[in-house]
Amino acid sequence: MAADPVVPEPPPGAEVADLGVAQFPQPGTGPLLRVRGLCAEYDSGERPVIAVDRVDLDVFAGEFVGIVGESGCGKSTLLFAIAQLLSPPASITAGSVEFAGRDLVAMNDRELAPVRWRELSVVMQSAMNALNPVRDLRHQFTDVMRAHGESSAARIDQRSREVMHLVGIDAAHLRSYPHQLSGGMRQRAMIAMALLFTPDLVIMDEPTSALDVVAQRSLMLQIKELQQELGFAVLFVTHDMSLVSHFSDRLMVMYAGQAVEVGQTRAVFDHPSHPYSQGLLDAFPSIHGARTALEGIPGAPPDLGNPPPGCRFQPRCPLAYEPCATVAPDLYEVDGVQSRCLLHSERYRPDRVEGRQ
Ligand code: ADP
Ligand code: MG
């Protein structure tokens, strides 16, 4: 049984219907972000750790795409690889990241500079680490705008106030230092900074994970409202599948560096086609649903320097059968979603395997 996703409380006066799933992709428009065959590794001694393994991913203009998976499955490495922010020992070893028609992987820092912040911005997991502790917000916003071509002090001041207003923080806090703000305000300040140039895509790495449940829900609502108001696309990473259930248009479930299920959020929630997606759904409690024991997923994810042969989830999978230990599954189309599970392969479906014996 899938747990009910957490239903966020709407803010006073908000139309709940506004938070519905948008209709993407729109016909006739190509994706804003088109990731193909992306591989990223950590070179750490004898064996490379392949943290991102041949990932394909599309994000359309204005779309909200969630990436979910347990800690250590490669979510942050994937986001950093997309944003060209990996540094040694990590590097991209294959694939392309087309953004608005250009391959970011092939671009150098000078070529990437006008894209960063202006067209694509990143909100990190911990604002405390990402913000400079010894500069107030006003100086940090000014640094970003100056570095990306804005020289007018008046325009910088005006825009800084605007983005603070957008995220619901009094502009007086532009004089605050990060440690003077609450965790929720710091994350909001990070989002304000990411919106300074109204980018087309905002990449967010677990921006709410350090917050308590109430602050988390309020920040999610704010992100969704900003996205709908300003029209940017969001690529949002979380380990908590229920968190994105009401906000994302599509979901990619990641396991051991690979996409294991990709599809419309509703489809993945209502009928998870991969046993790992089912396990993730069972692993998070429902706030509103009946109190049930959390089933979770027994065992631990594999060492990405030495993943098991066959299906990577097989050692933990309650539905594993004979071929799973040796045959590495592709992504198979099943009822409009893609699933990396032999149960859905024409050739290795259980009825076919049994039929051969
Ligand atoms: P997630 O964001 O899903 O928690 P990460 O992308 O941070 O996962 O990490 C994916 C995998 O990459 C980890 O399981 C770990 O094996 C490996 N990894 C991360 N950072 C390093 C590092 N600095 N050196 C070597 N391996 C690393
Ligand atoms: Mg991470």
C-alpha cells in the first residue's frame, strides 16, 4: 500500500486548485533542459565511484520536476553535473546537458558565466554553507549582480528589495548576516538570491531538508507560488517522496546512480511501477492517513564503486526473481511511465521466464 502523500496546508485565502498539476510538456515546444547519457564519477583511488550512470532527463519551460531517492544515490552529483559545478575528484565522464539549445558540458567557465544566475541558478541544501557568514545579505546580493553584469547601485538595491519581497522577507533583513536569520529565512534568502535575474530554471538541492515540518511546508508552498507567478522551471531534489507529491509535474526516482522510474507524479504515486518507488512511498509516513507501521526498505544501497551485477535493487527487492541477479534492466515503457524493472520487460517477464523452463 502506498502511503498517502503529505497534504500541505494552503495559506489563508489560497485556492488549493492553483497548486494542481500543470499540463506539460506543451505540444510543439522542445525541452528547456535536455540531459542525455550523463555520467559522473568520483576518482577516488583504485575504483571510480560512478555516482551518475547514463541519466536521461528532460525539463520543459515552466515545469516542476522532482528527483527522489535515498541519501547517497547520486542526486546532488547529478544536479552539480547539470549545473557544471562538479570539482575534482568528481567529473563528468560522458553525456550532454543541453540547456536552451546549448551543450553546457562543452562550455568553459567564461562561456558559462552569462548562463549562470541569469538563466539557470542553483539553491543549495544548506544556506548556512552556501551563504557567506561574514557578509550581510545586501553585500552578497550585490556581489552576485555585479559579477553578472549589473553595475547600477540603484538597480541592485531595487532588485534586492524586490526579491526579498518575493520570498516574504522584510527588505530590512538585507542588513542581516546569515546567523541572524532563522533556518527558514536563510533558505528563503537563498531562493531570493537565485531569483535576482529571473532565471528560466532553478535547480534546488533539498532546500527544505534542514527545516521542521511546518517551515518545510510553508517553504514548499512559497516555491510553488513563485514558480507559478514567475514561470521558471524547477528541478527539485529530495529524499522525501511525499514532499514533492503535490508540487511536481513529473518525477524521476533514482537508485544507485540510475533513473529507475520516470513519469507524471500522479502516475508514479498512484501506481508505482518499480518496487523501489513502492518502497519509498511506504517509507514515509502520512500526516493525514491512518497510523501504520513504516515498512521502509530493508538493507542498504550498494557501493557505487562496485554495484551488483544485474538489477542494482535486486538484493533488497521483495519481488526479485531468477533473472534479476544477472540481467541489468533497461528503462521499459509501462502505462506511460518508464521503469527499470524486468517485471516490465517483454523478454524477462516472469510468465516468459517460467514459460521457457
Ligand atoms: P545524494 O545527493 O543522493 O545523497 P551524492 O550525489 O551526494 O548523493 O553522492 C552519491 C555517491 O557519490 C555517494 O554514495 C558516494 O559514494 C559518492 N561520493 C559523494 N561524494 C564523494 C566524494 N567526495 N568522494 C568519493 N565519492 C563520493
Ligand atoms: Mg545530496
